[in-house]
Amino acid sequence: MVYRAYIKVLVLLITLVVVGVASASTITVTDKLGRKVSLNVPVKRAVVVISYELIPALNLWSQVSGVSRWAEENCGLYKAIVTENPSLKRSIVGAGSDLNVEGVLKLNPDLVITWTYNPDTIKFLEERGIKVIGMYPESLSELYKDMRMHGKLFGKEKKVEEVIKEMEKIFKLVSERVSKIPSQKRKKVIHLGGAPTRVSGALGVTNDIIKIAGAINPAGTIMQRHIDVSVEKIIQWNPDIIFIWGSAGYDELWLYNNSQWRFINAVKEQRVYKLPRWSTWSPRLAIILLYMAMKIYPETFTDIKFESIADDFYKKVFGISYYKVRQYEGF
């Protein structure tokens, strides 16, 4: 009897050890800088500097202790959610371009997710025992890869696939509509950045969504993220539609009132649109695509109610109404 009891206890202990080993998981991630980062998952305490719109999308609130200043200042989605739920407000640790290293160290995170702008800051944090992953998706496929990386890091694999599925519904809607447009009727579209003569090239999600929208990016043959070009070059391209980065310090009126730009079709026909300040490294990329496609080919989407689709998407992906978020975005 004693022997049998001993065996049962031994089996129980072995089972507990096996279960413990199985529940403790380590993964290795190769980030955009080519660095291999190994860490225990799911991550319990992270500072999310650059992909903060994935916090509500994947419900990471309980696993995030700090966010970028950009989230609080520029992201209407974050503002709307933390205004409704003040307990969700997280510590601010600067921005991707000027990370507050002391603020990060005070939070003592398991992981910092930032962009690759300042490798020296990443190295500095690493030297102090902080795990850091640098990201900079340069295509839609890379964005999906980074989103799935977040799913693995935070134990949200199922949720991230649900979010991608909702994005794909909108991509499919747009793709099917624009696929019927003859090649000779495809519009030329450029995207301007922080300066009016800084255009988006072949690298980056912006070029991908211009293509998915059935348009042609004249700068899409240049293998760079952003290119500074002359006004003469833009006149030569003669785009039919121009989109302006939402955080740019100028708007449509600046182009309309600038005599150098008056020869460009998009300016002559007043088809210049400043985008909302929505992150393109976010599920909201799908909504940006729909918005742009409807501006490029309005006749192809006459039956589509943008706000209705956006509201349904926001509720399913972020758990909040588009109309509530819009109040914080001036759009």
C-alpha cells in the first residue's frame, strides 16, 4: 500500500513538472534589424512604442505598461478608448524617434516593441537587460507577419487571425471592384509625406494599397520608402489623384494655392486629399484602402457606404464605434 501511494505521488509530481514545462514557452524572433530576440511568452509586461493600435485590436491592455507619445497625441482610436475607460491609460515613454529611456527603465518591461529609427537606443536598452524588437513593415505581407508576431508574443494567435480575416474582407471588396477597370483607365496616384515633394516609393505598405486600389504609383518603380523629388518631376508624372500624409504640416489648400502645382491634373481638378491621421501599421490599413479607393474611383463605389463599413469594422476589431473615434480625429 505504501509503495502504491509512493508511485501515485511520484506520477503526480512528474505530471506537474511536465505541465509546467509545457506552459513555459520560449520563442526567438528575428526583427527588422536582423537581430534574434529570445523571450518567454506570453509577454506579461510590454512597452509598445510603434504598434499601439494592436493593443485594442488584440486586447493587450493587461499586458502593456507603456505606450508612445504618438498614441496619446495623434491616435484618435487610443484617445477614444482611454477617455471611455480611463483605467486603460498607460504611461507615456516618448516616441519612436525620441524614446524616453529612463521612462522605459522605470517600467521594467519584459519587452519593448519600437521601430528601427534609432538602433543606438535599442542597443542602449539591450545593454541594460531589456528585450527589444525593432519593426518597420515595408509591405502588406510584412505587416501581416508583424501582426502575427504580436499574436505569438502575447498569446493572441487566434485573435490576430480573426482581425486579419476582417481586413481581408475589405481588401477583397476593393480588389473585386477595381479588377473590372481597364488598364488604360487606371488612375495615376502619388502619396506625399512630410514635405510636398517627398513621395512614397516602392517600399512600404502605402505602395501596396495604391496597387490594391487599382491605381498606378509613378514612384512605385523607385526601390525606396520615401523619395525627395523636384516639383518638375511631379509635373512630369502628372498624377490624377494626390494623397497627403495625415500628419503633414500642409493640406490640400497649400497645393491648390501654389502656382508651381497648377499644371498637375490632380490640382487642376481639385482631387487632392489629406488622409486622416490613421496608422498604416495597423488593422486600419484596410479602412485607409477603402477610403482611398473610393476617392480614386468614386463611380465604382457608388453603392458603398464608407461610414457604415468602417463602423462595423471598428466594432468587430477594436470594440468601439467608428463614430466615437471620429470625434477625436477631426475627420
